[in-house]
Amino acid sequence: MDKTTALKKYFGYDSFRPLQAEIIDQILDKKDALVLMPTGGGKSICFQVPAMVMDGLTVVISPLIALMKDQVESLRANGIKASFLNSSISNDEQDAVFWAAKMGELKLLYIAPEKLFSGNMVENFKNLNITLFAIDESHCISSWGHDFRPEYRQLAIIKNEFPDVPVVALTATADKVTRRDICKQLQIPEENTYISSFDRPNISLEVLPGRKRLQQIQSFLNKVPNQSGIIYCLSRRSTETVAESLNKMGFKAEAYHAGISSEKRSRIQENFINDDTPIIVATIAFGMGIDKSNVRWIIHYNMPSNVESFYQEIGRAGRDGTPAQTTLFYSFADIITRTDMIKSSELPQEQKELMLAKLDRMKQYAEANICRRRILISYFNEDIGKDCGNCDVCKNPRKKFEATVIAQKALSAISRTQEKIALTMLVDILRGSRNQSVIRHGYDQLPTFGVGKDLKSEVWVDYILQLLNYGAFDIAYDEGHTFKLNEVSRQILKGQRKVEISEYISPSERQAAEEELLKRAPSKTEQVKGELFEKLRVLRKQIADAIGSPAYIVFSDATLVDMASKKPITKSQFLEVSGVGQEKFKRFGEAFMKEIFEFVNQNKEIASRMGKGLTQAVTFQMYQDGFSVEEIAQQRSIAQSTVISHLIKMKEDGNEIDLTKLIDSWDLNAIGDAAKELKVKKGDALKPLFEHFEGNVGYEKIRLALWLLDLA
Ligand code: ADP
Ligand code: ZN
């Protein structure tokens, strides 16, 4: 089977997203790869499709036990043999899973790293026919990443133990340093790195001042009833108070944090996944293990600690690609709390500085005057080339001016100091401050020394940070936060690219602007989902409850949206819906087609708007449900001959239907003879034949006979 066939058959998708096909080819070529894609970008397909195309077993290493269960369940719903090994299952169960793997009965096996390195598992694995290792959340291997896990470090031995098995490492969050570290440790050649766009245009971005937060949340929630969402808080205590307040306001919300017993936590999580509890108020402990595609909004009640975490957290919204909304509440008090937390921690000094610098980038995001998506995307060393139009800054733009010359001054200072300086020194050089450090390095001799005397230092700081956020240069956290030139810098320096930034706003001016913003209701992406979507959603929930699975395992929101717009009522139409593969058609197709059919049948207006294709499909569906041609004609108020034409059309479209049953051989022969006698040819009118039989043989029979005799 080739990769495209596997994609359609098992996952129901027609085409690969950018880079998926290249990555899969690389793996099928037995080469290693590092894959960087944002959450919801479609990483899983990159190893799940090769797993189905290749013989043997794909081993997926994942640190998240809850995620494992979900992924295995989704795979099984798609008719794929998968299982997992981790501490949540008994020894007997583990033996059974291992045996199944050994017998070649599994295509994918998920395992937690601590399990892989326990006992003599690695040796045992050598007896399996492993064709691929996929290492999910691979940034956990690096202490430069934001989620370092010591047990992941051991994965460095995989290449030594299994030199012939290709390794694909995947992550949603890795800056340059982390990326290089992952490659080094897993022995993946750096040039085999695939970075897909980190842009998630369906997620709207918004920062609001962190005042009267509950009130703001209340007015937001009133606008999005029944939608699933997560509110992230900094402390356990605040998750509880916020959840309580929301309950008092009449919203169904539950708090979730690491202090809650693990049974209760998994119950809360299940309720969220199953759409029983729409709102979770959580610390960051929530979400890591969640693969729910219909989370519609995320609110950060407090400031996140870094851009990676923030992006990963908001990335949990809108995984299905349909519009999702995110809001960050920004308050300076949060920054101070976070700063104190870092400073008073037990971490080594170097690590503390790294975390403070990362917090600072988060602060810059919140304070930004330029398109917020640009900032997020440039953080991942990408350039989206235009403003997004789906963030609050784009929607309420601040006054901008052309700052190419300002940028050139800063960039040339960075260049002339061999990219060895950080923010403070850069400002000192530009402003011509003759302090000790400047003089010691001889920077006062540079031609750029003092070229920015005209601007105050806080203005320079603001502009430089805007330029950094714009992507005009990079910052190297592992080299004392020094500034590094990139491709965009070179274009600006050569005068090939113009830069616009926003005018400096003093803290008091900002305060006034925030007050203004607070008065305005937040603008929200419109939700285009109709009545049918709601019906399908209810049906999905019923089915999910009946089979004891989360709703999204049945179908994602994106699939329901596509289904509600295509309104399929036949097999071939149903298989055209994005996200419907063979297995899901078999298991759920009938129930959904019936629901759609009923909906369409009751809505004559919709039916007529959908035109011929639909009316034919309705006839076909009724015929399949056991109605006779006469009954269909009666119920639908159409001629019997029209019913026959519909069925003929459906047959021609490849649907299974035995038309010979509808006419006996005597009629068939008689019509055939008469047609010959009257020399009726393809496309002729039926009236002469009808008159020939003096009205005793109906038009529907004549039409059917001519078609069956190939005379129609
Ligand atoms: P990640 O692991 O990167 O967070 P997933 O693999 O869970 O993302 O994919 C996110 C969503 O996108 C899933 O619902 C998945 O089925 C869907 N998806 C992935 N690849 C495609 C594709 N080629 N076409 C359509 N949908 C896709
Ligand atoms: Zn924007």
C-alpha cells in the first residue's frame, strides 16, 4: 500500500499537510528525522502512516501515559492494531501486549521511557521486528527545553542498541538550541530536521488587562455556551477559587491541579474529554495528556512562564482546525510573582537566567504593539511575512512608523561587535554611553557609537524589543542572551526590506489605553455551525457514551463540520468527508447518514437548495430502507418514473443496487420488442411507447427497461 492510500483508508484524509509527505518518504527510506510541528500540526500521521505502510512494528516512546491511552484508542477506532506498555497496566496485561507484539499482531506499540529501560526490556525488544522508533515530545531529552525529563536522557542509547532501525523524533516546542541538542543526543543528522510552519491561523490571539478577570470571563462564557475550554491559573488555590466562582455564576467548571488525588484527576479529565464538563480551571498540570480536538477556547488567567509553554497551551485549542479563541490576562503582579518564583528556586544560576530571559520574552509578547502572531512565530525562528488579522493588535492597530533606519543602526551595532552583545550593551553603544564596559571593549571607537543619541534609553529598549519580536534578529540564550543576525537582518541591512514598528507608548499612556480596551467587548470569531451540526454533535455524544469512548474518538469537530456541510447520505458521499476512513464508515456511517437523511428530508428548503444530487440520494436512501418505488413516489410527491431515474443515476454513480428486481421479464421483453418495432433510440421521448401500450405500462417501467436494455 502506498502512503496516500493508507492516509485515505485508515484516517480518511485526501491529502498530506505540508511536510508530512516528505517526512514519511524519509522514514520509508530508513533515514532518521527530527520533526518540529506545532500542537495540532499533524505529527502523529508522520509515523502512523509509515507504520501502516511498512512491515513490522513501530515503537512510539511517549512520556505521557494518559495520551498513550487516547492515541491507542483513536488508532483502534480507525481499525489499526495498537497497544501500549506503561505502569498503568498489570504485569499479566503487559505480558499479553508483549506477546501480541512478538507474534506480529501489532502495528504500533506505545511505551513510556521508564518502562523501556526497566528490567531487560531493551534486550526483549531486540526480539521484536521493529521497523521504526518514534520519539514523541522529544524536547524532554534536552535540559535546554522547558520540560526536561531525566528518564528521557537514556534514549540516547537507542541508536547504539538498534543501529539499523530509523528514529523519528517529534516535538511541538524546540528553539534552535534544544533542536540541536535533540539531534546530538539521538544521533540524528541535523540536516534531517523538518520544521513545519508553527502558524495556527485558526486560533485567535488576544491580551487583556488582568483586572476584573472574573467579570470579563463571565461575559465571554455567556457568548460561548456548551463549548469546551480551559482556564490556566498559576496556583492551585486560584484554580479552586475561580472554579467555585464560575459555579456560582451557573457555569459547569471543575478545578484541576497536582494536589488532587490521581483517581479524581483522571475522572475530571475523562469528564472533560467526554464533553460532560465543559470548563476546566487548571494549573499547567492539565492538558499535557490531553488529545481532545474540540477544545474551543483557552484563557490564561495568569501569565505563563515562557512562550513555549504558552504556545503549547493555547495550541490545545482548535486542533481540529476550526476557529478557536484564546485570551491572556496580563498583569505586572504576575510577572513579579513568576520572577520571585524563579529567583528563589533551587535551580543552578545558569538555568535561572535562562528562565528569567524566557519570562521576559513572554512579557514582551503581552506588551507588544505589533501583530502578536508574528511574535509567536518569530520566536520559533519563522517569518510569516504578513500581519495575521486574527489578533487583538491586528484588529485594533496602534500607530506605526517606518523604522528601517532605526533597525539598521541597531543591526549594524550588533554586526560590528561580532554578535557578542546583549540588550544593555547595545543600548549603551547606540546612545553613546561612555561607561567602563563600553570603553574596555573599545566599543566607543565604533562608527555606530552614539548614532542613536536622539532617543531615550527606554525608547531604544522598546524599539529593540519590537525589532526582536518582529524577527529582525535572534537571541541566543545559551550565549549570554547575545543578539544574532539572521536572514531578515541581512535584508534590512542591505536595504532590501523595510521595517515598520509602533510608536513608543509610555507606561501612563499604556494604562489609559488598557482602560479603554477594558470598556470594549472583546471581538470574537464568528461560529458558523448550524442546526445539523448540533444534531450530529448530540448523536456523536450518544454513540461515544454507548461505546465508552470520548466523543472525538468517534469523529472530530472538523469532521462533523465537513459532514454538516456535505450532508452525505450514501456510502461514496460519506467516504468523501474529511476524517472518515474505512473503519469509521463501517462503525458509524449508517447512524450518521440516517440522522442527516432525516434532517434533510424534513427540510424541503435545504433539500431543494442541494439540488439533484441530494434528491437522488434521498430516493436511494429510502429505497435502501425498504420503501417501494410507489411508496417513495407518494411520500416525496414525485412521479414514479422520477424515482426510477434517481435510482438509475445512483447506480451509475457506483452504488450497489439491483435494478432488475424492479421489473419482471415479461414487461422487459415486451418493452424491448416494442422499442425495436417503433425504432426508439437512445435519448428519444418515452411517449410513443407509452401510447403503444395504451397507458397500461407506466413510464417508470419503460424508462427502466430501456436503461436495462441499454437503449436509454
Ligand atoms: P499533533 O500530534 O501534531 O499535535 P495530531 O497528529 O494530533 O497533531 O493532528 C491534529 C489533527 O489534525 C488531528 O485531528 C489529525 O487527525 C488532523 N490531521 C493530521 N494530518 C491531517 C491531514 N493530512 N489532513 C487532515 N487532517 C489531518
Ligand atoms: Zn495579528
